Amino acid sequence: MSMNTTIVRLEDRVQEVIDHNPYLVQRNLRCEAKEGHVTLHGEVESYFQKQMAQESVRKIDGIVSINNCLEVAE
């Protein structure tokens, strides 16, 4: 299995968790993963949603770190 296949799978798993989180419904959030380092991008309505996005992906196997670049809409 190549590193690129592993990265794609990690991104897919992260995206699936975000897409199915009831606190993040209808948010256009995306992620990037490189060697287990995940970066979250997009806009949420509150700091609570920003934290929920990070916490929801924290337990996914293969994640080394999370860079939460989500912006809170004002």
C-alpha cells in the first residue's frame, strides 16, 4: 500500500466523520492530510462547532496532529 493511498483513506475517514456530525450539518468543511497531520478548513457558526469538529476527528486512527484552521463566522 502506498503512502498516497493511506493519505486518501485518512482524508476520507476524516471527511466522513465531519459529514456525519450532527453539530456540523450543512457546513462546507474540508480537510487535508499529510503523513497523519490533518488540517481542517472551512467556516462554522460558533467556537463550539469549531471545537466539535476537532474533537470528532481526534479519535480517528492514523492522526498524528490536528491543525484546526476553521473560521468562525461573525
